[in-house]
Amino acid sequence: MKKIKILLSEPSIPESRTIQLTKKVLKNNFPNEGNFTKLFEKKISKLLKVKYVVSATSGTVSIFLALKALGIKKGDEVIVPNITFPATANAVVLSGAKPVLVDINKDDLLINEKSLIKKINRRTKAIIPVHISGRGSNIKKILKIAKLKKIFVVEDAAEAFMSKVNKKYLGTFGDLGCFSFAPNKIITTGQGGVVVTNNKSIYKNLSKLKDQGRVGPTTGGEDIYNSVGYNFKFTNLQAVLGLAQLETINKRISILKSHYAFYKKNLAQTRNFKLFEFTKGELPLWTDVYSTKRNKLFEYLKKQRILGRYFWFPLNTCKPYKKSFSGLKNSKMLTKKLMWLPSSLKLNKKDLSRICFYINKYNLNKNG
């Protein structure tokens, strides 16, 4: 009998509720951005305990809008961790600024503060800490450095929706926070994202930038445009997809936490194979691991129809951002040793037991 394929991540969409809400949008004959979008933003504002939420077409666009709302422009530099999804650096380039790469910590994959301080100069205007897999335990240290150097903090919280540090939600510490609702996140709107802030002036800038530079709601005619803007509106159809999933957000949080707890309890860790830890309050969107035999482990699991995912290549090895590993020793050491284990909301204990069995079997046979 062929084994059932276990996937890295799958959307968990409540079909009947989503259809119910979608019918309301269609009945109103207003599929574009409207009341359901505003309701979605309001729900997120309440959940994250943040004053202002602006929806956008993707997490990448959310970072771009955040940088533009702060006045980031050509000639400016924005600090980005060397291990992150390329979207983080791409958004910086889109804003006209230059991404400057800094090293990460080998134990939690977050920005390394010593590397960060070395890269700050008079052209540095912002830092983008990336909360990989839902981690952000050093965010207060980053904020302290930023305050001392008088530079902005834009949190890339694409993987950290509903994750907390010291009882406060990641994405709400800095000047702005950016989230993604791509299909592999805790909730999905197909594509889409939001920018959050507690600063009213920044909020007004964001609102104009995402809607062609328009001041206030459209009348379809003689509207006021006092700045350049873009079309990054979020549709009612996307909003109802997200609204249906937000109704079960606490259950989703519980599932992801239980996945990580199961892995931590049942996987044998050695010096050659280990799980990355999460601090209290942090939400493990995905369980990530370090393995000195990562590629072989990945292929072994694949033969068992268990699909994990390799981490991204460090940015400094990618053609657009090519540079040496000078000052990036932790990034170099971790290259081709990081992967995500299946972390789907649809995993059950039988799936998790199967995953742990084969990982332990491989590691035992290969001496960890």
C-alpha cells in the first residue's frame, strides 16, 4: 500500500463559511476593495492590539509600502539579515534604497546585533528584522540599537502572525510591521498582506501610497491626489477568505504549538541534528531544524513521501546580491544545513509519529 504524502504546509480553509461570506460579496456586486476589506483590517487591529492596519496585495508589497511611507529613497541603505526570503531585500530595491546584508545568530537565525552595529553608517535609514518561523526574541535589542542610531525599524513579520514576545505581538514593536497571508501561512488570502503601525501620520501615508496617492475615499471623479501612489488594493473577495479563517485563529495557534511540542518530545537531538527553539509566547509557524546531513535526510524523507523544505540560499550567494561571506560567518556555517519539517495545519499525530520515526531512524543509522 502506497504511503500517503505528507506535505510541508497546506491552507486550511473552512469551505462552508467561506462560501457563505463570498455569496454576500457577490450579492453586493462589489468584489473590489470595500466594507469586507475594512472589516478584515479591523479584526486584525483588534487581534494584534495595534491602532492602524492597511491591507495590500502581498507581504512583499507591505514591506515596500512601509519603506516608502517612511520616506526611504535612492541613496539610502536598509539593513537586512543575510538569511531571509529574497522578498525582504527585493522590497528594499523596489523602494530605491540599497539592501545591506548582516549576519544572523546561529542559535535562533535572527539578526546578529554585533554584525548589525558594524554595518550602520550615515546612510542607514532602517533595519528590517525578519521573524523567521515566528521567532523575534531579540526585537527589543534591535529597537534599542535603532533608537540610539536614530533609524527606523520595519519588522518583517511575514512568518509571525499572532506570535508574541513578552506578551506583545511581533510586528507591533517597530515603527511598522509587515505580514503575509500567502498559502503557507497560518491564514491565507491567496496572496495578500497587511502593514500595521501605531503612528497616525505613517498610516495616512500608507493609505495614500496603496491607492494611487489619493486623499480619502474615491468618488470616481475629481479626487485629490497630492503624491505619487500605486494600486495595491486588497479585494473584498480576499478579505472574506481571511475573515472565515480568523474565526478559528485560536484553534490554528493551538495546532501549530502542538506540532512543535510533539517534534521536540519525540525527535532525538544530537550535535549533528537539532531543532531551533522558540521562547515563551513565540508561535512556531513551521518547525525548522539544523542537520549536518540535510540534503541526504531531505531525500530520504522524500522517498518516504514526507516533504520538508530547504531553507533559502543566503542572500549573498544569490546573483542580485552577490558578495563574499566576509563578516557573515554564521550564514556560511549554516549554508545547506537548514530545513523545515512538515508543519501543515492538517497534520495529525499519526503523520507526526511517522515523520519522527523516519528522522530518528535515519539519524540513528547515520550516527546523528
